[in-house]
Amino acid sequence: MTVNYRVGGMSCAGCASSIIRRLSAVNGVYHAHVDHLAGTAVVTFDETMVTPGTLEAIMDAMGFDADQCGLADDACEPGPDETA
């Protein structure tokens, strides 16, 4: 399963790297891609081992504001603070 998240509070590439390292350490997570400029994360995982809500809670516990915004290839719409 692949889930997209909108992630608020990232200010640099180091934030994205921290999220990738943390999510990649979770059993059942196959791949995590985080883009701090877009404020998004895309995580591929085994849904029998971890839930989308658990991954969201992990990012929230790290101090970021994560919200699931789509499955697979659904793109996240920009958040209110990301629109021009």
C-alpha cells in the first residue's frame, strides 16, 4: 500500500531526512520519500504490519503536522499555507 501525506513544519532537507530515517526504521515500511519543499511524504508499506494512522502518528510525535491526503498516485492538494 502507498499513502501520501501532507506534512507541515518542515523547514529544511534535514527535516525530510529525519522523517525518512524514522519511517524507514518501522517494520513493514518498504520506502519513504519526503519532499520538504512540497511538504509531502509518500510511504509504501505492508498494511498487515503497520497502518497509515500509525505512520501519521510517528510524524506527529516528531513535531511535524502530518495528515493523510491520498492513496497511491493521488496527489496531495496544497495546504492553506502553501498556496500563493
